[in-house]
Amino acid sequence: MDNNTDKVFSKDLFSNFSSSISFDKRIYKEDIELSIAYSKALNKINILSSEEQKKIQEGLISINKEIESGKFEWRDDLEDIHMNIESRLHDLVGLIAGKIHTGKSRNDQVATSLRMYLKSRVDYIQSLIRNLEIEIVRKADLNFGTIMPSYTHLQRAQPVLLSHHLMAYFEMLERDVSRFSECKTRMDELILGSGAVAGSFYNIDRDFLAKELCFSRINKNSIDGVSDRDFILDLANCITTSMMHLTRLSEELILWSSEEFNFINLPDNVVTTSSMMPQKRNPDYPELIRGKFGRTVGNLVSILTMLKALPLSYNRDMQEDKEPIFDSLDTYTSSIEVMIEIIKGADFNDKAMLDSTSGNILATDLADILVMKGIPFRESHITISKLTKKLQKDGKSISDLSESELSKILGEEIEIDNNKSINSRNIVAGTSEDRVKEEIKVAKRILNI
Ligand code: ARG
């Protein structure tokens, strides 16, 4: 028997499938603000009398209160946030509620409310990034003078200041701040007035609406206005990039807190113990940040794929923009909030870091010293490479030799140690104490600390 033939599709199946209320209710505040501004614009062209406008505004304000106090009765049978609010407005003010939709469509409404909501989230994100930067700069300042190996290919490379390494993250985060700013600038465009697609029949004062709703400009093409979701894609990308930065930091924290490195002690509240192995301090929180990155990539790909090849203008596919961007927002903001706490409580182990600079970490410096004595770099490189290989055979490395022993072997006066190595890199972007001090000073000025 073919089971499908007698399957009765319930009304619920369709309404559940098409409903967005469970997730778009989070833009209620912006949607209400938008409707209040719109009622004022309708009053300006006499579609609403002043008295009607006032009633509608009061109705919308009380809906806002109902939602905020948890008293609002969400109706699953009404598709989305816009319909839920309009229907409740009907209950509260009667037939005149029907006038609020004059010349407006959910197409220009959802595009505008979303932009409003996401703009405010970007402001919050930027404040979080700044807070993380503050913790990073504080650690760079507090631990100034601590020396550690820098790495390339995860192999010890050259000695650097820990502060220099930490400030690299400040630079990354600064790029994130500016990327989010650019994203917000692009998002900052009022779509309301575009109607369903062709532009509003009514001569709504769009400049007034833009002012009321804090948009710095209005869109120029109604078709593009209701079709465009680039601003969501941009934001998803900004989030993914910054989240990727957090995974790089997480990865280093995880490595550094291992017994093998022992560079850092993570605060108790971000490590967990093992139910079986009593000695364990597992870095679960940085691991979770690293793991959650996958969601943001998935969300970015979902949004991009949803938009691919969509004909203009609005298509219902676009309702699928919300869950991924909301998930990316939540994932990223909670990750950065956690990272702030991790950095705040982290303790660096100066001795372990310094001990890790023993070995051949000054090999490049030796080659550079020979260059300064007139030997071409290619040759000096070979000389030092041979020296390290020879030392290795005897189970030794450059750090086992004194300056006078080195001078004897190389036939030149050699003065070398970590501090000299670090301070000789006194070029802009270098790790010398002066340069790093300056970098921290500039950062503090930016952060107002
Ligand atoms: N819930 C819809 C969305 O998020 C709102 C716009 C609906 N417009 C329409 N013509 N059905 O995309």
C-alpha cells in the first residue's frame, strides 16, 4: 500500500513550515519603533489623523511593554513578528490599526527592521572587541619585559617580548573593529518606502523616516532595497573572520597551558577537571570557542547559498537569512565574552617562557653580527648553520657557549644575548622594548585607558 496517498496534511504542517515567529520575535523592538515612525509619516500625509496616530503609537508602546514583561501572547498561527504585532494592535486600537500598513509591505519592513537590529548588535560587538583589547593591552603592559620564543612553523624562531606577541592580537582585533564599522556603514540605509518592490504609491517622507530611525541615508532603488541581503552576508563574514581570530588565540592558549609548554596558567573558572584523572586541568573554554567556529562558517555558507541565483526581488527563501545570522551573532558574542574572562584571569609563566629561549634561538642574530663585520649574509648563514649542526652532534647548542667561546670559534668579537637580540630590532613593527612600549602607548590612547 502506498502510505503517501492517504496522508492528510494538517494545517499545522504548513503553518509550522512557513512560520518565522519562533526566531524573528527578537526584532520586536525595532519593528515597533519602525511602525511608530511610520505612523508619524502617515500622519504627515494625512492618511492618519493626529488622534489616530497617537492611538496607534500608544498601542505600539503598550505592545512593547507586554513583550518586555513576558505578557504578550505570541500566536504561532501568525507567520512572523510583523503580523503578530499588527494583529495585537488591532485588538488594542480596533480598525484604525489597518491603516498602518498603507504603502508599506513586509518586504521593505523586514529589510529595515533587520538592518536596525543588526546595526545595534554591531555596536555591542564593537564594545566587546574593545573590552577584549583592553584585557590584552593590560596583560602586555603588566608583563612588559617577559621574554619568550617567537615561532614560525611552530618551531622556535627568535626571542621576542611576550608583550609583542600579545599586541599582535590587538592589531588583529583592530582590523575586526574597522571591518565591523565598514559593515555597519553599508547596513546604514533605510529601505522603508520601497513598498513591496516598486516603491510606495504614497509620498511618504523618507528623509523624515531615516532621521526618526537613525539611518544616515535612504536606498535609491526599491527593487534592490527589498532584494538585498548583502548586509547580512557581510556581517556573517565579519563575524567569521573575527571568530577565526579567536580560534587562533584559543589554540595558543590551549598549547601554552599544556605541560609541554607551561607558558600560561588559565584561571580556574575556564578549566575543568577530569572525572577520571585527578591531575587534569582541561582548557574546555578555549576549546569550545575553537569548536564553535564551525557554526559561523556553516552559517556564512548557508546565507551565501540561500542568496545564490535568487531572481530579484524579494523571495521567501530570504526568510532563511535569520536563523544563521542570529546563531552567528550569539555564538560570536558569547565566545568573545568568555575570551575576555580567560585573558583577564590568565597568568603567564615568565620562567618557562625564558627557559624556552635556550638552544639555537640566537642563530639569526649570530648570522646578522657576522654581516655587520662585512660577511655576506648567504655566507654567514652557512657558517652558523654549520656551527649549529656541529654543536648538535655534541648534544649542545648556541646557548651553551659563552660570548668569548663564540668569539673564538667565529673569529670575531661576539656580543649576544636575548636582550640585545630583542632591542636590536628597533624598527617600526619590531620587538624592541622601545617599539613595543610605543605600540602599547598608542593602543592605550585608542582604548582610552
Ligand atoms: N517573515 C518574512 C521574512 O522574514 C517577512 C517578509 C514576508 N514577505 C512576504 N511577501 N511574504 O522574510
